[in-house]
Amino acid sequence: MPSTPRRAAVIGGNRIPFARANGRYARASNLDMLTTTLDGLVARYGLAGERLGEVVAGAVLKHSRDFNLTREAVLGSRLAPSTPAYDVQQACGTGLEAAILVANKIALGQIESGVAGGVDTASDAPIAVNEDLRKVLVAINGARTVQQRVKLLAKLRPGQIVPDIPRNSEPRTGLSMGEHAAITAKEWGVSREAQDELAAVSHRNLAAAYERGFLDDLVTPYLGLTRDDNLRPDSSVEKLATLRPVFGTQFGDDATMTAGNSTPLTDGAALALLGSDEWAAAHKLPVLAHLVDAETAAVDYVHGRDGLLTAPVYAVPRLLERSGLTLQDFDFYEIHEAFASTVLATLKAWEDVEFAKDRLGLDAPLGSIDRSRLNVTGSSLAAGHPFAATGGRIVATLAKLVHEKGTGEGGRKARGLISICAAGGQGVVAILEAA
Amino acid sequence: MIALYAKAAVGAVLPGRARSLPGTVLERSVTPEVGHLADYGRVCGFPLADALPLTFPHVLAFPLQVELMAARSFPLPLPGLVHVANRITAHRAIGLGERLDVRVRAERFAAHPRGAQVDLVAEVSVDGTRVWDGRSTYLARGAQAPTGLAGELPDLPEVDGPAAAVWRVPADTGRRYAAVSGDVNPIHLNPVTAKAFGFPRAIAHGMWTAARALAALQGRVPEAATYEVGFRKPLLLPSTAELVTEQAKEGWDLAVRNRKGAVHLTGTVRRA
Amino acid sequence: MSTDRFRDLSNTALAGRLGVPRVPLLRRYEPGQPLLPGPALVTSVGAGRFAKPIAALVEESGQQVLDAVGDQKLAAVVVDLTAATTLDDLAAARAILTPAVRKLAPSGRLLLLGPEPAEASAGAGVEAAATAQALDGLVRTIAKELRAGATANLLVVAAQAPPAAVDSAVRFFLSARSAYVDGQVVRIGVPVGSPQDPAAMDSPTLPEKPLSGRVAVVTGAARGIGAAIADTLARDGATLVVVDIPAAGENLAKVANRTGGTALQLDITAVDAPERLIAHLTQRHGRLDLLVHNAGITRDKLLANMDPDRWKAVLDVNLRAQLRITEALLGEGTLLQDGSRIVCVSSQSGIGGNRGQANYVASKAGIIGMVRALAPVVAEKGVTINAVAPGFIETEMTAKMPLGTREAGRRVNSLRQGGLPVDVAETIGWLGQADSGGVNGQVVRVCGQSMLGA
């Protein structure tokens, strides 16, 4: 085992095109999509029959039968069946957290290679029975006689048979993510125009990335879909301005969040391939970037003053301090676009003097970023956001971006910052540096 | 389909059955739907991918098989025909969205130690190129075949050893497979109808067992492959079964057996 | 694989009684198959220097070699006519061949070796040149007369070529790998590059795996002939990089995973395509032993209705991309090494033209021009470049033709059937071997001696 930690290399990635829910992948399960994505990764890097250190992935919306989802995907893939795997779940932070876990094991010399990412389907979501019915069914399962079972069944009332469809809402606040985001948007005075502009740029950037072949070695088609079907290359501020607000409607005319500047429910999967430099060299695989450091933060969005999706605001200054960097020391910023307003509120918080002093405990704010470096090949507003898949998408994308750029200002290695907000008031952030 | 079974059941007791195989060739063209494929995959254990499972085209050919066997021109009565062996060769992976031309005919009407056997042969082509072949061998107990012809059944290796998997096969397996395959033979559907044909309980479709076993080898089977199975003791529903697999040169040998060791199915998968 | 019903029907007893010409079932290569299924007659007229080493080669493969026609059926007949210079020599050849063709087994192989007519005239005069050229017509005629899947081909060998120069060609033409190559004349010169495969320095090349250790790129590999090429090269031991457009990625991933290679999703017409291919190869393998330019598209229209878009699309994919990628690789200088091979997929219609395919035919003929022009240039680096020109091959593309056209395409050749993608692939595998350096700047037709464009 190496005496000092080494840095984990990001070698590349693979994802399937993301599809809007109940569309092209309506009949595909998490396991189907994750296995296919894994096989596409195996094909891209020539790993058929190879035993990797581990595969780590997860899904936010998960059937109980998929308790060992990632291991099942490995067993169904062309990887050696001797490759271990486990599931993680940290809401929208899943994919990035998985990459951090794999990178840390690589850094410690415990493994030489690993795959990290996630998958989600909003189409094939698990539907649970409501609590009353569940109790009756559990009791029936335990009943010894037919008479007992019939008796138990007879106790059911029609209202108890209504299923529990998973909702995109926080258990402790009862508010949906969009409603939470709308509150934060209002708090920070994020305008409708700014949100629509961000959304339009995201579509434009992703379309341009496809056009220049940037995604050729990041995406493998699935079920006949070759590009993300949420992508609207012709999206414009004017078109987006015509949409009706869907979140924060309690604010009347101040409601700013529409279906156009919020991510849709999406199906998809994404994975990143990581390894030690030695492993990559031995397999003649490219090292695009190194994962330098990472941080996860959480906020008290229930009883405290912070918004549900604002944890990255806290995670980034801690990460910067540890790394001795400023917010301006990056060539690329990959800030997950759960909602356009989330990205904009995060940027405003970092620029705010009062907030820096009162809430972040800093003498000065982090400052503003060069917006031309933000989500330069598009992000979730354009591609869509299958919750657990987003981290894998961003890690592979950013690794490729810093690799393409090579060096940044003053000849230092190109560097990028990832920031992903997650349900439960959490945020996962990381730094990648060109190899 | 149920109507065909009914018609065949009536036909079985009427006189005037043909003595030789009809020259009929039945054809259909079909583009499998994602939904059908997903349902089939869920029942048999295949993932939903861009390529059809090797056994899937069988369910596309099956309705034509039944139509052919239910006809008065067919020399054996459909009710009571037992599927004893099946051989499938996929020449290449078949992609989702490809339009498949399916042709079914009967051949090799021959004697079997316990009656007569016949093969239902299915060919699947894409734009004139053969991509898949299927041969289903059925036995009619006590029936007479034209003299002089002796049928042959595949000589499959016996696979012994520890179970690779234990399946708890639920009672509704026959009904679920019937829904995705169109094979609504009453012996698979529920205990009462199965009893009418002399089985103690409903039995699993042989092709379900075959598909389920192949699905267990996901990721380890070449796309162009020959999958040959022999059906032995019926798998009663519900029950617990064991899958045994053994790597062979250019493929796998496998068996499905009950917990006491009685064999339901033996099979081989080989690169084609 | 193909649904050639006529061929199947023609092999029934009834068809035989009715006098329907039988369409032969061709013997095709399978791993582990011996070079020949029966004995071979190997002989020469005059002091040919190839008969002996070829006889040794056949014996080494475990097959019996005869020096005269007897009662036995012959799996192959090889006549070394490289020393034939007179009409009397030609008559001697006739005396050997007439009884020999009668004894040729189904899917038998007749292989002649002759001198280069121009060289013959310089050395031994006009009669020698006439004799040499006579062999050309002779072999094409024998190919038309042979039945039951037997083929006849001629190797025209340069005077300077050492005996070992013909080995890989002899192996190919005698084996079942050349099932659909018939009536062809292939020139063999002094080998280009080292015959020792640099990729196989560590482990000697096995006859089973003639491409062991070699890194091969196949463009257009997601389906059809390209996928067959990938499968065949992988079977023969090559390490594959399979390339196709991103939209074909799902199929491409399957080809990569089943051949144990890597999938490179790349639009070969993109401006940076050569650069990206080079980057991939440099990173992953540091070498390129076999480049197969296979990617091709059709956008058929009569010339009278041809629009610039159709023209451009076809020429860009089929020709311009090959030109640019080859040029970039030659300029790069390190990936293509002594012993590397380039094989381009042309087409029989590139030789003979085809109605409604002006753009396609122009591109495929252009490939032949490119191959001929580059051959002497790449030879300086020890590299060869050749083209294969498939005739009627049973693919998803040809299956879409109208029945009449399809049937006509299948039957107007000496083997009276269409070829299979694997036939094209086998030919590419042969040209891709390090010890095939004697063949350079050639167009090898894989057409069953089609009458189209002949």
C-alpha cells in the first residue's frame, strides 16, 4: 500500500442518452439501463472479461427487488463476474458521491480501478401500497389459516387500496423540490429573465457540444435514442418567456419558475471510469483528469434559514480553503442545474458580503465567476436529470473538458469545480484537475 | 388463440384427420414492440436491451405453429401434443426495430418410441437474410407415424453438480408466460384445467424454463449461438427448481432439475 | 445465413432429375480446419523455383502431395509456370491441366504461378511474353469451366521475388478462406517490409492465428461487412479498434465487446477525425498494423437526377475520409510501421460501373486510383496498400434490392451464387498479414468471377 495517498485518475465515462420520463425508456428498468451503460463503457475501454476493483452506483427511485442493483448489473455485463459492486444513495448527489468513494479507495491503494455513477427511472418508479394496506398485507402473510386471511382482507376499506406513488417531495417539509427552490429564488431575487437565459444557454451549449462531436466518446445510444430527447437546440429566451410558472405560484406575479427553467423528470444512466495512474498506464488508457478533493455539506432546511438546495454554497468554501484555492482559480464550473434558479441563487450567495460574513463565517465573499466558464457543454436543464445519473455525467464531462484545455492561466493545469445539490439539504462538490 | 385450441379440441375427436404433413407454410411480418419485449424480459429474466433475447423470436413464431397444428390438414391432434425438444440458432443479434419475416412449416413426421413426433420449423429473416432458425419437436403419444421413418432427438449431455441457482417458481408463472407468448394451452394455466389433461397441477411452459435458464447466462452467451434443449419431467407449478450450469468448449451445458434431482430440462449453448 | 432458396432447392434430388444446374455449397474456413481436405498435385513446367517450397508447405500442413494425376480426387492443383517461356511449355501445361481438372474435388483449388509478361519479354523475348500473357486468359477460362465450387487463380510473380514471397498468397488461395475469390490474377513482387511480423516478435505467429498481436482498425464496423471483418480479424488474433458513427454506437459496442476490442464512436468525415483516430491509437496501442477502410454509404440516383448533397455525402464518406485518414497516418509517421498494411474496400461497380450509382461508383473507382498511387509511396516505409472489390455479397443492403436485380446479381458469376461478408473479410485478413508484403497496389476482386465489370 502506498504510504501517501495518491490521486485517483478519471479515465472517461459512458452514458446513455437521457430520455424524458414515460417516453423512449418507459419500459426500461434501472437494471436494464445500468447494465447497458456498463457494457457501453466496457466496449469503449476494451474491458470485456476484466476484473475491476469495484463498481459503485445507485438509484434514487429504487424497487425493493433491486436491493443489489449495481452488483446485478455487473453480473449481467461483460465485466468479469469477479468484480465487486455496491449501491449508494445520496439523492441527486449519488453519482458524484460514488465517484468520491471509488477515488478514495484508489487514493489509499485499496483498489486500482473502479466505475462510479448511477441510474434513475421516473417512468418505472416503484409504487408502494399505502401504509394501511401494507399493514394488512403483512398481517395476511403471517396468518395461518384461510379464515384468518379472509377476515383480515374484509377489514380493508376502498380508500386504503390507493397506492403510494413516490412524490418528489421532502418528507419533513411536505414541499416539493420545486417549491423549495422557488422560495430560495424569491429570497435571492432571482429574476425570470436570468433563469430563462441560463436555460437557453444550457440548451445551446449542449447542442453545440453534440455538433462538435464532444459527446461521441461519452454517450452510447440506447433503444434507438441517439441524443438526449429533452434537448431543444432552438431554445431561446423568447420561447421560454411564453411558459407559465409552475412553482412558487403562491407568489403570484413573482412566480418565476417554469417547466422550461426547471429540469424535467428523466430516465437514464451514467458512469465514470476511474483508476490509478499505474492501472491506466498498464491498460494503455488515457488519464483525463485527477480527482483532487471533494466535500459534502448539509444544511438545516427544515428549521433553519437555509434553502433545501443550498448546501453547495457551504461545501465549496470549505473545499476551497482546504485546497488553498479561490473561486476564481477554475477554468470550468459544472454547477448542476436542478433548476436555473438554484444555480443563480448559489452564485448570488457566493457574491454576497452579508451572507459571507453571517452564514459562511468568511471575511469576504467568494466573489463572482466568469459565466463563460459555467456549464460550457450544457447541463441538466438541457440534458435532463435522472437523479443518480447526473454525477457520473458531470464527472466524465468535466474530466474531458479539463483534458481538452490542458493548461489554465499561468501554465497551471486546467481545473474544474463540480457542484451538485441534493434532496435532504445536501450538497456534494469536487475539484478535478487536468492530468 | 383460445379459439384455435377449442377448434383443435373438437377436431381431435372428429374423424378424417390427414395421414401426412401438409405442405403449408405460414408467414407473418412483425416488428417487435418495446412493450412486448419488456414484458417477455420481465417474465423470463432478460434485460431490456437493443438486441432481442435469443429465445424471443420463438414467441413470434408460436402463433403460426399453433395455426398450422390446429388445422384439419395436420395429422396429429393439437391437444395433448408435448413439446419434447427445441433448437434455436441465432445467426446474429436481432436489433429492436428490425422488421422480421417469420415463416413456419412442419417437417420430419416420424416414429418415436412412444408414438409419433413432428418438427415445427420456424425461420426468421430480415430483408431476405436469415437471422434466426427454430426447430420445435413435438410428440403425440400413441400416434402413428408414416412407416420407415425414425425420429431423432438431440443427444444432450447430462450436467451434474451443485446448483448455480435455486428458483422459486410461483404458481402464476404459466399464466404470466401465456400472456407474453400467446401459448394458452390449458395445462399451463391453472390446476383445474391441467388436471383435465392428467397433470396433478399446472406445469410451466418448456420454453419459459428454457428462456429463464438462458437468461441466467446473460453476458456469457455469444450473440450468434445455437441453444438446444430437451424437455424431460414437467415442472409443476408452483415449485422450487435448481439451475445447473457448466462451461463447455465454445459455450455452456445446463440443466434444470427439481430438488430431488429429477431433470426438467437439459440444454447446450454453443457459438454458432 | 443467406436465404438463397434457389441454391437450397437446386441441391435436392428432384432438381437433379429435372436438370436444374446445381448451385454449389462452398467450403468455408473454420478455425482448426486443415489447409486442404485432400491431396494436392504440385508440379512445374521447366525449372520453376516455387514448386518445391509449395510442396513443402502443403506437406507441412499434413496433406499428401502428388506429382502426377492418378485415381485420387485432388483438393488442389498447383502448377508453377514461372519458367514457362515457349508455346511448347504452354502445351506441357495443357497436358498437366487437362487430366487434373477432371480430378478436381468440389471446392477444389487450381492455382497457377506465372511470370510477369513484361519481364519475360525483356529476358527471353516476345514468345515468352506471349506465353506469360496466355496464362492470364487460360486461368480465367478454367475458372469459368470448373464446377462444384472449385476456383482457379493465377499468381504473377516478379523475377526478383524470393520463393517465400508467395507463401501467404498460396496459403490463402489453397485454403477455404478464398471460397469466393475466383478467376483472379494477383501480382506478387519483392516483399515490402520485413516478413517477420514485428507484432509477433515475442510469440511466433501460429498458422491458426496469422494476425496474432496485430492492432487493426476497421471503419464502418457496426454492421454488415464491417462487422464480419472485425469478427474475422479477431478470430485470427488481431486486437481490434472498431469505428463507426456515434448513432451506430449500440451495435458498435456489441461488436467491440464480442471481439474484445474497443469501440471508437467517430464520424470519419469530421474535420478532426484523423486526429482523433491517431490520438486513440497512440494512447491505446502505440501502433497500427492493419488499417481497414471499410466505411461506405450509398445515396443512389441516376446522374440526371443527382443533387450535390448526395454526391458530396457519398464521396466524403467513401473516398475523402480515406484519403484524409491515410494521409494523416502517413504524416504522423510512427503508428504505421514496417509490416503495417492498409486495405481499402472498393467495389466491383467501381470497376464496371453501375446504373444509378454515379456517386458511389466514382468513390469506389477513386479508391482504386488512391491505392495505385500510394502503393510505391507507402512501400518505402515497409507498408502495403491494397483494395478488395466485393461483387455481389449477401448483406442487408443487397437484400433490399428488387428480386430480379438480386437474382441476376447472384447468378452472373462462375460460382452462381452471392458471396458472404466473411469472404470479403477473409481476403482482407490475408492482405493484412505481415508476410503478405509481396502484394502491393493491387485490387483483389471477391466476386466469384462475376461477369460484371470483368
